[in-house]
Amino acid sequence: ISVSLFSQQRRMIELLNADELIFQKLPSGEEYKRLLGNVKFKHEDEIMTCDSAWFFSDRNTMEAFSNVHIKQGDSLDLYADYLNYDGNKRISHVRHHIRLIHNKAILYTDSLNYYRNENLAKYYGTGRLEHGEDTLTSEYGYYYSVSQNFIPVKNVVMHNPRFTMFTDSGFYNSGE
């Protein structure tokens, strides 16, 4: 009997730039790098920039603070005040003053998780999608970036100059 073991190779978050690097320790003794000024990370095809960050290279995670910008490929930009990113799970927890811009659609919210494995953004709390003349608001929802499908849920309002529609949930495609 032959047994083969395969392991998925873990891609590490790369630190590309910081004006200042300070080595720190948590009360638990865990070490991390505190980064200040023009901070820039890369993970696979994603570039993340911010004003300051905590980088836990052993865990392959980072927290970014102030003027956070995530650039994925050539058509998806995500802006926020705070980011907690897990490079192993490829999940971004993004908070406060969020703008997710994908092609010609813009999603505004205050709490969003982006799952890179599924190319899925889930927002919690009120969200607003603007696309051309259409504006959709809802209490929470889902945005699939590959298909550009937007699924608003709970107290959905779709406004267009020609009509306003109210529903409990909906489906909207922002593709051209």
C-alpha cells in the first residue's frame, strides 16, 4: 500500500514597504512588527496599503489602520479605516467607512468581510450599492465579484429615477 500526502503550500504575506519598523511583544510574549508610514503589503495578487500596521509574520496575519486600500487585480478596490487580514484563510475583516469599488459599481457600508477563496463580500449593517442610475440599500447582503451579482437582504429599497421598489430581498447584476 502506497500513501501519498499532499499539503497545500501556504503563501506568506510580504512586507514591501514601511517608513519605520518597530519590534514589539504582546503581554502573551508573542512578537509582532509595528509598521509606521507608507506601509505596503503583498499577498498573492493583492496589494494592501495603509498608514500603520501590526504584522504577525509567524501567524501570516496583519492588522492595518487608517487609509487602508486593498487592490485586487485591475478592477477591484476596497477602502476602509481598518483591516484585519488572515493570509492563511484569505479573509479580510474590514471596518468603518468602507467603499468597495468594482468596475462601475460602488458598495458603501461600515462592516464587511471579504472571502477571497469565494470572491465574496458579505456586509453587515446597512449597505448601499450605487451603479449608474440605480441605488440599492439593505440591512445586509452579499456581493460576488466574479459574477458581479449583488444580493441585498432585509428592508431592500431600489431607487431609480423612474421608480422606487421595496422588497425583503433581491438580486441585482452590476455587469455591463
